[in-house]
Amino acid sequence: MTGPEPRHRFRGIIGIIAVFIVAGAIINISFRFAEWRSSDVLLPGYCYNAEQNLAVLKKIISEKKPAEDDALRPYIKAARLLYLVPREGTESVDEYIGRVRERIKKSCR
């Protein structure tokens, strides 16, 4: 007895490779769907009152307690922009706000 035949040994390897390919395809599809949803569905919601949302976003980034006693809804809506358009590490606040402004304008077309 020398062990399994070489043909049977490759079936397991091919099965593992197939699982990795399918998992990679599923992950790729889910990331593409998330990107499409953020740019084509969620960002156009900021077209109306874009400058007001950007002002609140700047306040969220700049201040320790931006909301104080104000209503929270505008702050929550503006804070969602942080997740839809993530800030890059070396980006200043003004550069980030400008980049978010451009992404919103682009999605409003």
C-alpha cells in the first residue's frame, strides 16, 4: 500500500482552488455592489442641501462635541458621509471637504 493514487490527490487540490475562486468572486461582487450603492443610491440623497451637509460634516470633524443641544438628525446624516467617502490619512479637513463636495456633485449629474 503506497497511498492514494495521484489522480485522487489532485481532486482535493482542485476542490480547494474552486472554493477559493468562488469565495473571491463573492467578495468581489459584494464590494462592487457596496460601491455602486454608495455612489448611485446614497450619495445622490445629499444633492439637496449639499453645502449644509458639508458644513455639518466639517463641524463633526473639527469640534469635540459638535451637536451640543441641537437636533441630532442633521449630524447623523452628515456623519454617514464619513463612511461613504472615507478620509485619507494625510488629508486636511479642507481637502477632505472639497473631495466630498466633488463626489456629491459627481453623483448629482
